[in-house]
Amino acid sequence: MGEKITLSVIKADVGGFVGHSTVHSELLETAKQELAKSKELVDFFVGSVGDDINLIMTHKKGVDSEDIHQLAWNTFLACTETAKKLKLYGAGQDLLSDAFSGNVKGMGPGVAEMEFEERKSEPVIVFMADKTEPGAWNLPLYKIFADPFNTIGLVIDPKMHQGFKFEVQDLIHNKKVTFNCPEEIYDMLVFIGAPGHYCIKSVHTKDGEIAAVSSTQRLNLTAGRYVGKDDPVCIVRCQSGLPAVGEVLEPFANPHLVSGWMRGSHTGPLMPVAMKDASPSRFDGPPRVVALGFQLAEGKLVGPQDFFADVGFNKARDLANDVANYLRRLGPFEPHRLHLDEMEYTTMPDVMKKLKDRFQDI
Ligand code: F6R
Ligand code: MG
Ligand code: MG
């Protein structure tokens, strides 16, 4: 057995430029300088989508390493200082505590990490989204690992034919359950079809090899007040008995509807874009997803390949814009506006209080 490598993606919004639209280049510079000082990392890449900084790091310390989480935390603190200096919007917004307590989980940042033995060739894709929530990965992960209409490998690759295991988390009650697929897809769909409540946390092969992992932090639940949507990340390993790169990207050719967008309170299409186009502006959106491909070479991140820059996703973007136009015409009406239970901001309690004496029994 070779030495294992850990791929950690830790992200946070510590200040937007302008408003909540992008990350200022000085913040990315600060992040790079901080990570470059580390002796623990094998390699790193600093990515961004919308107003979120994504620290993509490789190391040998395993998942939930205090050292790596501390490094990410300190990096976000340094970026916050830069953001404050530039008076960027919402400087430090995702750092919910003053003191680091050993793990960034529950402290604001989103985390997806996996540890594995690097294969002879190790292609991975890091997905990063803005203006949406962790459940946004449910539909694509289902398609990638359980839907033969998306992933032909499930049908014709003998190494994939037996299917995959999905860990699903109940984010409201903090419970988890594992489904064997394809045997239990109908049971699983009952849950993952409600992505605001149930999230796919990870996917493993039937032999227990890690294939995908997502961030499932719900900042708004963590913070107990609105501090922004949870703008999730997801890592997927590809090829040689796992879905091919093209099978992993394919679900994003049909921009599915996700929760988020303006004020975290709307339904909108998840638009696949290149990193340079990941600046949500229209109605603070529409929600974006970037896919960065890397080949790992002894932990070195060879890349990125900015997959959604491909003209093959032009029609997906056109469709997302058409869907956005259609939904925007609904204004403050559901289902464009989220159902009351899911709204991140709501004036309902105050309006209710004001009108309470005017409501009469029918
Ligand atoms: C959504 C988001 C933005 C803000 C909106 C209002 O996740 O970040 O749509 O909710 O721009 O922001 P504030 O309340 O900071 O003025
Ligand atoms: Mg923001
Ligand atoms: Mg964001």
C-alpha cells in the first residue's frame, strides 16, 4: 500500500467585490501568499466562484486535520484583513467565531475532503458553486453515479456495472443513512429529491473506495441567523472504473433549478461557467457552477482545466438565461420565490405582528 494523499477543498466568503458578486484579486493574492508559506501542503490552487474563495489543497494529514483546518482558517483571516482594508462588502462574513477551535466545520467555511491512494493516473474534478446550497449537488451526483441515461459506463463498463453507495445526510436532524444503488434508488429519491433537507454527502464504490464528497455545511443553520447561502463545493474522482470526465460533467448540460440566487430566497437555474465568467450579477445571479479538472501527480495538482469554458456548454448557458428570464417574470411569487419555510430572509413575522388584530375567523 502506498502513502495516502488527502485532497481538501475549504471555502469561504470573506468579502465581496462589488457587493456579493466576485472576489477581489488582492484577496486571491493574499490567499496564495498564506498557503505558499505552509510546510504541510504538497500543493495548492486558489480558485474562486462568485464571492467565494476556494482553497484547493493536497497534503498527507488526512481529513479533518487540525493543522490544515487551522491553515485555511488563518488564510481566511488574512484575506479578511485585506477585505477590510479595501472595505469590501461583508468582510469576514463567513467566519462565525473569533477563535479557531480545531476544525473549521461549524465555524462558517464549507469543507469537502477525501483521502485516497493515488492511482496510476488520478483525474479529479472540483466543482464550486455560488448563490446556492449543498443540496444543489444531489441531482448531478445522482445522474453521475446512478443514472444510465447520463452515465453509459453503468451499463457497459464491467468495473462500474455493480453500482455505487450513497451517504445521504438529513441536515435538519443531523442524521445519515447509506443507500446501495441501483438496488435502492427509489427509496433514495424520496429523500434526495428534497435537497433543502437531505444532501448526498459522499459516494463510494461497492468496494468502499471514495468516489465523490460534497460540503454539507448549512451556514444559515449553523449561525442561527442569515449570513448568506452555503455556496457548496464537491470533489469527484474520475475514470478507470469511476465515471468518465465527460459523464461527470454531463448533468450540467441541463441547468437544473436550485435554491439560492437573490437573498438566498429564490429558485433559479444553475449556470455552468468558466472561472472568468463566475461573477453573478443579474439579480445577484443566476447561481453559478465552475468545474476545475486536475491530474494528481504525487499530490501535485496538475491543472486546472476549466471545463465549463468549453463551447459545448454554450447551449446550457443560453437555456439557463431563458429559464432565468421566465422565472424573473414571476417576481415575488412562488415558485420563483422560495417556499416560506425555506426563505433565508423574511419579513413575515413582523408583517404578521402588525396585522394580527385584523385577522378574523372565517
Ligand atoms: C445571496 C446573496 C445576495 C445578498 C443580497 C443582499 O446569497 O449573497 O443576494 O443576499 O445582495 O445582501 P445584503 O443583505 O448584504 O445587502
Ligand atoms: Mg457574499
Ligand atoms: Mg457566495
